[in-house]
Amino acid sequence: MPFSNIEQITPIMQEVIRIRPERMLDVGCGMGIYGILSRIQLDLYFDEEFYKKIFRQYRAKEKWLGVTIDALEGFSDYFDYIPKWVYNDIRIEDVRTALPKIGDDSYDLCLALAIIEHLDKEEGLAFIRHLRRISRVVIMSVPKQVGPQEIPGNPYETHRSNWSSDEFVALGASRFLPHSAAWIPVFDRADPTYAGNTCVRRTQDTSFETERLEQKLDALIRGQSRILDALSIKKRVRSLLKRI
């Protein structure tokens, strides 16, 4: 989809702010949600003279001198909705042909969110290799359970593969951002766990433990709801008997 669920936005944007990239690529930008948020946080929010970048009287000058944010999107129909003011460059091209053309270490950060499930396994492996080649840090996301999906007229939205946390760890992910329904692996060359030591496994185990706790909490809430429903039925029956 060309947009994101709200639970995923906060941990990813916190990581973007922590990294503070000077060069960023939004791969599969969709409608540009993360581009907008990144531009605001990286180029405007902490700048006391932000108005010089957005007020009309200054618009004749180049606005974005500090942070470069580029976009890559495969589906041309989304171009109409991409905020043009946000990005330095917008390229409409399939990631499978676009990424090989980008030079090594071109970016400090690549976002590739909810994309890899739309590629088959071999394409996905090549996708990760190119992202790691062109960027110092890569943040990806993929649903933990990928169900069937096809959108008429857009083959880029078809689901073609499932991915596990073990696969991302084996491919070099150093940690995962918290989310109950999605894997959000981070590939960071500066992270001491990037080489694949035991710290990665502990991070992964923490993610699994969080997921188990969330499942237990959900089960507890469902149990409480059933009890309350049962009590409500009993109350209504007693009230009816009294009337009889």
C-alpha cells in the first residue's frame, strides 16, 4: 500500500531522528508519508530559522541545502500524490532496475518499508544486497504474516513472499524496532552487532518476548470481555425473571 499504519510510524521516525542522515533515500515512497515527516524533523523542526525555507519571500532560493531526501517509486500513478516540495529528486522506476544503477555508499539511510513482500525470494535477497551496498543504514519493514493480496491494475502491490526474523538476522540485521505485527529490521554498519554476533540474537529474543507478552495481554482482554458479556447476560435474565 502507498501508506503506513500509524503504529509503525513512531518507532521508524524515532530511528530516523536518531540517525540524522544527511543523504536519505525513500525507496517505494508511495504517497510520501515518511518523506514529509523526515523533511520536517531533519530540516525544519530544529532550525530556528525554518521560515527561510518555507515562507514565500524566500522560495526563489534553494530551500533544502542541508539534508538531501530522494524518492524512488515504481508505480507511476502514485506520482500525482507524492509531495514534490519534500524531495530533492523523485524517480519513477522499478527498484529491481533502479537500485543497481546507484553507486556504493550514496546514502546515509535508506527506508524500504513494506516492499520486500512484493518481491519473490531471489529478488528480495538481491534487493537487500543493493540496499546495504548503497547505504550505511537500512530500515525495512514487512508484515510478520503476509496474506494474499492483489490490487487491480498495480502488479507492484501483489504479495509474493514471506520473511522471518531469522532470515533478516542471517542477512545482517543488527536489531529490530518494536512492532507487534511487523518485522522492522535495521541494518547498521556502525552497530557493533552488525557482523552477526550473539547480541543480535538477544535483540531478536527480546522482540519475540514482547510479542508473547502482547499475545498474553490480548488473550487476557478477550477473556475479560467474555466474562463481562456473560455477567451482562445473567443480569438481563435476572431482570426479566423479576418482571415475570
